[in-house]
Amino acid sequence: MHKTPQIKTAVFPVAGLGTRFLPATKAQPKEMMPIVDKPLIQYAVEEAYAAGIRHMVFVTGRNKRAIEDHFDTAYELESELVASHKDELLTLVRSLQPQDMNLSFVRQPRSLGLGHAVLCAEHLVGNAPFAVLLADDLMVGPTGGLPVLTQMVHAFERLGGSLLAVQEVPLDQVRRYGIVAGEEVEGVGNERVLKVNNIVEKPSPGTAPSRMGVAGRYILTPGVFEQIRSQPQGVGGEIQLTDGIARLMATEAVYALQYEGKRYDCGSKQGFLQATVELALTHSEVGADFRSYLRGLKI
Ligand code: G1P
């Protein structure tokens, strides 16, 4: 018999304005920007679904309608595809909404930070552990291995405490991340897990407790809601998720998993371009042609 999955809900904070990608994001959500042929948000939703999660909660804002429409039935499109016997495309379009997947949408009425966005989802999450995925961070699991959130769900089932995905980042980039420090605990196989004893949002290189940066994947226990609710504003005047996690550490164990796989920071132009090139190279339809095109470039 299958074990009942412990993580049933994933929260996607998607209310951000995407100012780093203007003018592309003036009238469309940054989460709808495609890497090759799929929007960023779809990669994240598929990662959550692959990890056994069936309830997807989107914390949205104004101008984010396209995200709701993307996961909804597109009647006109589907009937056109039926009429023109484009069966493969029809299957592709319909695959975005598996029957057993439930979606909820809640508004974050003001840009008060990531912690505040997560708090907006509290009533939809309930009193249970949940995942948070930042769609800007596109995560690709190792070839032949498990997707990153699935690695985390497995580790959570063993550890039982909140868990953050981390990776080593260059010292001159620590100010772009939540940075953790901790003691190594026993993992399975090659897995590296830390029990976190310090976490700081966007420290300067001189004060960073380590170079372990939090990537945009979290599994959190519901105790974090209470911490976020009662915390003061943090860096940039925002209610930071990192600060809520720091407070949670006073009452519960918090772990960090050095995941296997690759992260593309698609919130930056550089990361977005890298993801586009690398995912295009492995794409079943365009990969081979794109590779020979790149080889022919005089750069
Ligand atoms: C957020 C978090 C930060 C984390 C990062 C990962 O920052 O606040 O702790 O390391 O995501 O992408 P943002 O990139 O939204 O500024």
C-alpha cells in the first residue's frame, strides 16, 4: 500500500512585479515568461505534481490573470484543435490540468514581502506541512535522478522538520540570498543535510555566516505562520520568510538539504538566458538543430 503523502499543498508566491524584466513584464506576469515552450510557473507546478502534491495554491496580485487562464480549460482553443484533428496538441493542452489536481488562488493585496505572501495562503494550507516554490528558480534534477522537490519530500519524511533547499554560492553573491549555517547530520547515501542554527536574509559578504544560499524551494511546518504573523519588518521593509524561519528555529528543528541538480535564477536575465540555452539543448524537438546552430556561431 502507498503511504499517504504528507505534503499535500504547494504554495506559489506569484504576486511580484517582475521589474527586472521590464518591459517584458509590463502587461504579463513574469511567471508566464517561457523557457523554450513552457512558462516558468508550469515548470514549478509540474515539479510539485511530480512530488505527489495535488493542491496548488497561487498567491497572486493584479495583472496575474494569465496564470489562472493557463491552468484553466481553453474552450475555443480545444474545440479548434478537435475540429482540425490536432490530437497531439490537444493532449498537450489538456495535460496542464490533470483531473486530480486542485488549484486555489488568493490575492496578496500589497507587496509586503515573501513571508507575507506565504501568510496569505494560511487558510488554504491549514494545519499541515506544505511546500513553497518560487517559480523564478527553475530547478532541474540530475540526469536520471529525482526532481529537487521530490528529493526534499523524501528527506522531510525522514527528518520531520522544516527543510530548505540550499546550494553553495560565491561569496560576492551572498547578498542575494537567505544564507544558512548549521551542523551536518546524517543523510542517506550521498545526501548532505544540515541542522540549521543560523539563517540571515541577504547578508553582506563580511557578515555572512556561510556561503550556503537558500534556493526557492521550502517545506515548512505550519508553525511558521504564527512566527511570520508576529514578526517585525525585515530587510527592505518587507515581511521576510527567512525571518519567520529564523524564529521557528527557536521552537522546532529546521534543516537544509544540499540538493542534487541545477538551479537557474530566472529572475535575472543571465540565469534566464542560461536556462533557455541549456533546456533548448536537451529539448526533444529542437535540441539537435539548436546544438548545430550554436556550433556554427562565430563567438
Ligand atoms: C528570496 C528569498 C531568499 C532566497 C531567494 C531564492 O529572495 O527571500 O531568502 O534565497 O528567494 O531565490 P528574492 O530572490 O525573492 O529576492
